[in-house]
Amino acid sequence: MIENTNIYNAIIIYPMKFKLYEYEKCSTCTNARKWLDAKGYTYERLPIREQPPSRKELKQLLGFHEGNLKKLFNTSSKDYRDPSVKELLPNLSTDQALGLLTTRGNLNKRPILVGKDLILQGFKKDVWEKHLT
């Protein structure tokens, strides 16, 4: 006698893990973390000053901002207002500006959330809702 057996294929879906470039004392970064936690997202916290985003990630981000290079910069930071940097920026090529952002993490607008096929900068709840839910 052949026993009737039901076979189920189980698909295990692992939650996407993100990288969150942040500055610990930044209130916008704190709000982003609280939102991610409330939604149950898994992420690795990276100190943006010590571990800035890679050139590849910044190029992705530049695409998200439709090529607007200035949107990558934290224009309210002390580093940005440094006369030697502020005067230098208008004359930099995109490649030079990305190089500067990869070496001086505090120049990056934060937080930056990086996932597979996703990159977001700054925390605006409605934008993150749109792209993550």
C-alpha cells in the first residue's frame, strides 16, 4: 500500500540586512534608528566619520539624487564650512568630490542606509516608507 504524502516546499525568507552610516550624536540618525527598530529591520551601524561610504555606494547615491552632487554633502557641518573645503568644492570634478567624501566622513549628509538595490540618504519618514514598505 502506498501512503498518501503531501510534500510542501518551504521558502525561507531572510530579512534584508542594511548598513546604516550614522553619527551617534546626530538626532536625525537617532530617529532613523528608532524607525528601523520599530519596523523590525536588521542593520549594521557604521560610524560615518571613521568608516565613510565607499565610492561605489556614493555613486549609487548620486544616481538616487539624479546627479546632484551637492545633495551628498552635509552642508551644515563644521567640516563643510571650513573655508579650504568650501572654496575647493565648486572646482572639483565628480570623481574628486567622491574621493573627498570617502576620506572625510563628516562631509557626508547622514544617515545613509544601504541595502541590496537600495540606498537612501537623510531621514525622511515618508521617503523611507515608500522605498522600504
